[in-house]
Amino acid sequence: MNNPPTIWRKTKELHKYIGKKGKIVVATKIFVAPEGFEHEVPYTVAIIEFEDASRKPLQVVDLTDELEPGQQVICVIRRIGKVEASGLISYGVKAKPL
């Protein structure tokens, strides 16, 4: 269970990703989700390579077409998982096609 200090520690670096651009290395669609993400099935996850050559696996949101390797994306901050019983909302980095 998360509490406000735990969520704060996880999210205090999120501002570094806002607007960061990268490209898709590989993507897949998830049909069987882990606990807490069942409501998002199916969803797409991709490994994103950023301009500084670092890589990060991210969920891809706002899709209209199929993803292709090399497709450009931009990082956005979105809610992750469900709102907890305590009312806390967790946010994280996700990728959005350009």
C-alpha cells in the first residue's frame, strides 16, 4: 500500500521527463495485465530510446494506429493504476506518439 511520502519519492523526478522525445525500439500489446492494471487491458508497452541513448520501457497512450520501430514519441505524465482505497492517485511517465 502506498502512502503520501512513498508516492512523493516516486514522483519527484517526473518533471525531468516532461516533453522528452525519443523513438520506439520495440513494442508489444499486453492482454493479461498485472494486478491493479486489469482495467487498462489491452494496452501497449514499448522500449523507448531517447536522444541521449538511454532506454526506458513505457506504456504508450493515445494510439490511433499501430506502432512501428523508429516512430517518434514524446513523454507525458499520466495517472498509473487505479485510485487507491485511501484516495491517493499515483502518476508516472508514459509515451505518446508524435
